[in-house]
Amino acid sequence: MKSKIKFTAYIATSIDGRIAKSKRSFSADWTSSEDWKFFQNSLARHDVVVVGHNTYKIAKNNLQKRNTIVFISKIIKPKTIGSATFLNPKLLNILDYFNSMKYKNIAILGGPRVYNFFLEHKMLNELYVTIEPYIFSNGVPMFSGKFKKTKLFLQSVKKMNKNGTLLLKYKYAN
Amino acid sequence: MKSKIKFTAYIATSIDGRIAKSKRSFSADWTSSEDWKFFQNSLARHDVVVVGHNTYKIAKNNLQKRNTIVFISKIIKPKTIGSATFLNPKLLNILDYFNSMKYKNIAILGGPRVYNFFLEHKMLNELYVTIEPYIFSNGVPMFSGKFKKTKLFLQSVKKMNKNGTLLLKYKYAN
């Protein structure tokens, strides 16, 4: 990771590693208010957030105030509408793009293919995982890509409430 | 849960909720020695362990000393070979069977459909989840069934080594 940009991913998950029921049902109604507060406070420290198109469609209203980059495959040239820029990360050098925009702190908010994109391209410095005390038995996985073992380091563990919501902070081992 | 039998599931997982690369590659070479010790010590407290057929084929050598029940769909009548009993849980009342055998402490060792079977049938009192500090990006999920939100309670959190292997203990909220 030569870039001086800091990439931080935020993931809220069930015990069994599911972040939503399905692609179209990405609502966060099962996450705790403690996690929501942590998440909103954290976002304020970032210059920009990155989401996939499915996540954007669901989180749109919450993202209106924020600089947002939306990964989308059905676009050739980047296009900005309000605070959101739509771009295809396969058609440009995304690191050059971030640098040109002078972004220093980037928040990655999913879904699974977006998390995996940053992991694969070694653009992931920190990972916050909030584990809510549920089993889903099915649903959207945290990461979606080819099998590859990536080692991280656990930096901290915090119990966020009485129900047992856990906040784990991992660092990428580069 | 009217039964006095205590059901405890043990799961070792990646950060992203994967318990193996694939059904045929269930080796635990990525889990820590600390977790292995905890796991073996725990098993000594149980009367019997339950595994699915895929898990059994891979863990066979380690299970030779233990009373083992192997869930298998291609069998009509239960069949015992050495310390292992092969049975189809859909063709008998499994709780009656456990009672008839006077089992009091049952360890559930997976895979995903076996974990889900016990969850679905409300035969899961405790769940130990060991999170090893890896992302897999793909692989076998912890639970495999229909989507259903099951609430658990977090009882304890333990950091098992310097790498950040975490042991979480959950209780079923009945």
C-alpha cells in the first residue's frame, strides 16, 4: 500500500457473516442503535464514502449529505449528480482518481463485491466489523469474490450494549 | 426446549463467516493451536458429538475415540460401526433417540446444514464461535438453511492469542 490514502471498511454482520437478507432487502433495521451512532460518527471523519449500486439505491437518503462514490458497471465515463459520483472502477485507475480528488480518508460501505474489490486491490487499511447477536442462516455474505485467505490483525474488541453487539477493529497486515 | 439434554455447537470461522474453502476441503489447518486445544478439552466434556457426512469423512481420524453420530441421508435404519452411528435424522425422532441413549451433553460440530438442523429444531443451547483473523472472500458458510433471524445472547468474549483469535460464547434466547 504505497498510497497515503487511508481506506476503512465498515461492516455490520450477523454472527454467521450475513450482511442482509437479499440484495434487494438491505435495510439495517436489525442493527443496534449503538452501532448506528458509531457508524454515523465515524463517517463524519471521512472525505468520501464508496458504495456499490445496490447499496446506494437502498441507502440513498442517508447518503445525500455525504460525498459518495457509487461503483456501477453500466457507465463509461464518471458522472456526478449532486453529492454522488457514479463510476466504473474497471474503466479507470481508481487510486489516481482518489488522488486527483485529494481524498485522504475513504470509507467503504459495501456491499460484498465492493468490500472485495478493495481487499483484492490492497486498498484496505482498517476494517470495523460489528457483529449483531443474530443468526440469519442465509443471505448476503460479507465478502464476495474468489477464495483467498487474507490475514488481518485484531486491534480491539468492544461490547457495545447489553444484548452483546460486538465491535471488532482489524488492521490489514501489510 | 423441554429436553434436559444440553446442546452445544462449536464453530471455527473466518471473519467473514466461512468455515472452509469447500465441502471437500474442510481441513482446519488455518485454525489456531489455542482454538484446537480449547476444542479438544471441550469435547471431553460431551457424551457424544454430531457431524454431517462430509465433516465426518474429513474428521474421521480425530473422531475415532469419540461417540459420534453421523447425519446421513442415504440410510434408512441407524447403523453402528465402531464408535460411530450413522442415521438419517429425518426418519426418526432424534430427541427420542438421544434420550434413549441417555445422552446429556451433546456437541454439534457441523457442517452448515447440521448446525442449521439443530437451530431450526430448537436444539441449540450454547454456541461457541471462534473467529480466526482471516478473510476468505468465499467458501462454506457457517449456517445453511432458509433465511430466518434467530436472536442469541452473547455471554462472553475471550482473546485467545496475540494474532487476535476470538472466542465468543452465545446462549440461545429461549
